[in-house]
Amino acid sequence: MSSSTFMSASENSATSYLDGPRLLADVGGTNARFGLERAPGQIDTIQTLGCADYAEFALAVEAYLSSILASGGAAGGARPQVRHAAIAIANPVQGDDIKMTNHHWEFSIENTRRRLNLDTLLVVNDFTALSMSLPHLEQSHCIQVGAGRALSGGVIGLVGAGTGLGVGGLIPTEGRWIALGSEGGHVTFAPGDAREAAVLAYCWRTYSHVSAERLVSGPGIEMIYHALADLQGIIKPEPLHTAQIVERALQGGDPLCMEVVECFCAMLGTVAGDVAVTLGTLGGLYIGGGVVPRLGDYFARSPFRARFESKGRFSSYLAKVPTFVITAPYPAFVGVAAILSEHLGGGNAVPILEKIRKARDQFSPAEQKVASLILAHPRAVMSEPISEIARRADVSQPTVIRFCRTMGCQGLADFKLKLASGVTGTVPVAHSQVHVGDSSLDVGVKVVDNTISAMMEVRDNLNADTLSRVIEALSQASRIEFYGFGSCGLVAEDAQQKFFRLGIPSSAYTDPQLQEVSAAMLKSSDVVVVISNSGRLRHLAPAVEVAAHSGATIIALAPSNSQLAKRAHYTLAVEHDESSMMYIPMVSRILLLLLIDVLAVGVSLNRSSPFAELQRQARRGILTHIVSSGEVSGYRAGLGDGGRDD
């Protein structure tokens, strides 16, 4: 474990965050690095922990925070009160569930946030974070390799070899940067010469598909070593790890190791050139990761740059694109800090917040309370009524209005618009407590806002792969049955109506005995959708077990770590605690109805061609019956102009 400080002299005087230090982490397949950002640009108390030393990611975080207290690194000898955290992780990030590719850690973002008692926990791909660091790096933290000159405002590319091979990019738009998420390291490896073709042939003996990452990475150097040894007829090459191969190559005493590193650099040049022409990186191509910086001065003499420019008719194009090696000690921290700052409403993305920070000392004492609240919780303020803002700031409502006018706004609504115009990213779930004495309007606003926040959380936690599999299973089902009790029974009946209209035989059961009997008659081609806002099996257990024994596919709409979720084949998570103090009646029912709508629309798109005509025929049949019985006017009154009865 190591510890260090990473800040410049000018940053040391930065104003500390009002809501405490922010936790930053850079998690790879081998090590997890942690640090605290106490003020913009001031990152210190950096430690590196071995991932293999901790069974869970949360345990590593807790160990880091505890070690700060033990070493006296926390102000006043107390554990730092961290409320916001951002994690860069060497893994795709889709939805709430994280399962690392190069390590055994897997966790739920939301459950981890709650366990660590955080208000905010962002998890982003490590190369997305590294990409976002590029505009903030100092010139001394990058070394140019080869010729070329960066075009101001041009697209920036990023390639990095470490435990794996990362690919990223930055696209400029409207005065800010958008990070391009990518898994480009898993593209098919393309050899650049006969030697590399022989290396590829060696890999094909073991792997049906050879990605660029298989060779252009730290472990890839060992693969190249064995491939070239085989090519040279060396039956039992000396067993060497990547670090030993690189060390021998740089010392110049081992021809095989020298050829391995030379081959690696050429392969990296091919990958970097491919990224440059794919993204049009006229703003430059940066090399990150842990391997290249260890090559030192050799990398500039290696075949990298020549191979980078070797693109036939596009060689002159790439000759103009500069390439840089990132030498900053912890660049991912810089990027993930920028992402977290933008998410929370700080940085250049929200000029009005910067204006508040600069003018804070000029406000009256009461207005300073309002300013402090807004700077600490900009997104929460955006969704709260004036009474709640005044209560939380411990000021009067006229003071809030006076503050808004001091900032050049006509009132609170105008101020919120200006505040929201620059805040980007995921809207956090920030429930507002309903208090005795709230006006009817305040209650209405809070109920609506809390419901919208919960809906946004469902949206952000959708897993693309799971959702696709669920829609496909429903689309192919011979029959769909929906099970639920109480308010979830109402959702089941709503679902049955929607899916029956799509031409799929469907039933809804809200009685446990009927559920069990019906489940016994299911076939392997049938699907059961079990709906529960708690996820506890209790009365559902017999029907679920019988359905599973019948071979039917079980889909759960329930909390992700619930008993029901663990028994189902697929789960679409609904994480809403109806028993909390911030209880808003039946928000979970609305969330479940929302998921049913998502599934119905998805299935409708899959089955639109044959079943759209079926629905039209059914409606014509109904209309013919009504006309014959003289009830046309009543029918139109019931269906409206669009002919719909829902």
C-alpha cells in the first residue's frame, strides 16, 4: 500500500468543498487506487490497495477510509465525512450491476452507495475517466512521440495498454467535452506484417477469436514472447513475466525479449492508427495505461510512430496527428473528479455556480446560507419548492427570492432554469420529506417530484442485455401469465390487458391457489411474470416453484437482491423502499406499471407486423357488432376519435 499527495502549489489554496471531501477511485484488475479531492484540483491521501486482498469492492473502500483515520490523515482525527464518490473501473458500465472482467469483484452500485452511506456514487468506465482527464492535464504530464500538431477543438483519441487494452475518445461540443465510451480493445487483432501474422497463427491454436487486447496489453507481451519463441524453434523458453521481459529488453542483453517489445510497440502503433482514422483525432492521440511509461526513452525510438503513420493513402493524414504518452501519476483521478464535479453541478458546466462561489463573501449572512445550500446540493435545489429550500437553509422565503434577484434572476423559477441549463448527467434520486404543515401545493410538488426521481432511477438502472432478453422471451412466448398480490395484482391485470392486445394469450392471477394450479399447466414455451414490490416470496413461493418445475421462463419485476430475483431467470429491478420515512404511497406501483409499458412497447415492436392487422380486424368486428345493435354513438363516446378504449 502506498500513500502520496497529488496537487500543485496553486491548487493548495483552493477553497474546500462545503459538503466535505470527495472520494475518488481508479479500480483495475490488479490494484485499486483511492484518493480524496478536498477542493477543485486538490487530490491527496492517495493509496493503492491490492484487489486480491479484499473479497468485495466495498471492503476495500472501507479499509481505505479506516486507514486514513488510523494514519491521522483525517482532519481533527476523525474519519472523513465523504458524501460523494466517483469510481473509474476497468469494466463496461451498463445499469446498476457491475461484474469485473479481469477480477472477481461484482456489486450493485445502489447497494454499495447505501452501504457506504453516500449521497452520490458514480461508476464510469476507466477509459471514460482517463479521456475526461486529457483537457485538464498539464503540459509537463505528457511527452510527444513523433511529429504532428494538435488541432484546437479537434477530436481527441486515447489508447492504453495495461491489464487490458482500453480505447476512448473526447468529442468537443458547445464549449465542453463529451467522453466516448468504448470497448475498442476487443476488436479483432489485425497483423501489420508477416511476423505478426505468425504470432496471430500461434494464438489461433488456443483461441478461436484473437482480440487486439489479447496481444496489445501487459499479459499480451507474455503471449508475444511465447509466440516468437515458438517461431524461432525454442521448445522450452525461459518462463518470464511481463516485467522481466521488459527489463531484459531495455537492458539490451536478450535478443528474444528485445524483439518481443519491438513487436508490441509496432502492434500498438497499428491500434492507435486505427483509432485515429476511425475517430478523426486531429486533436491528438494519447497513450495511457501502465505498460508504455515503463518503456521510457525506448518507446520514442520504437516502431510505434512509423507503424502509426503506416496507413497507405492515409499516411499523410496521420503524419499530422500528434501522439502523446501520458506521464501524469494519477490521470484517471483527474478525469473522474471532473465527471463527478459536472454531475454535482460544479466546474465550467454551470457558470452560475461559479458566480455564486465568487460572490459568496458579498452576500448578507442570510443569503450566504442560501448560497451554501445551493453549492452543496445544486440538483436537490432544482427539484424542491421554495418552502423546502428556505427550511433547509434556515432562512425565510423572501430571503430565497432576494438571493435569486441578487443573482440577476427574476425569481426562483428563473434561477432554477439557469441552474438546470448547465447541469448534465444522470438526475439523482433526491426525495423530499413531506412535513406536517406543508401547503397543499408543496405536498403536490413533493409527491410528483419524488415519483419522477424514482422513475429516473429505474431508467438509469435498466440493463440493456437483460431488457433485450426479457423482451425476446416475451415475444416468443406461447402464453404469458402475470402473478401479483394487492397493488401488484392491479399491475398484473394491467399487464394482461396490454399483452392480450398484442395477440399473445395472457392471463393475470391474484389468488395464490389459482396461481399454483395455473403454474402446473405451463409448458417450457410459456413465460411467467411475477410482480412484487418487496421481492419476498411468502405466498408466491409455491407458484414460482411449480412454474420452474414446469420449465416455464420466470421473469421478476422486483428488487434486485430479493428472494424472488434470485429464483427468477431474469429480473428487471425496481428499487423503492415503501417502508421508509420518506414513504410516498404506491410509488412502487407506478414504477412497476412503467416497466410493464416498456416491455409492452418492446414486444409490440418485435411483433408489430402480424399482430397490428389482428388488432385492426378485432376492432372492425367490435364496430360491426355495435352498428348492428344501434350503439354507434355510445361506442364513439367510449372510444373517442382515435378508436381506443384505454
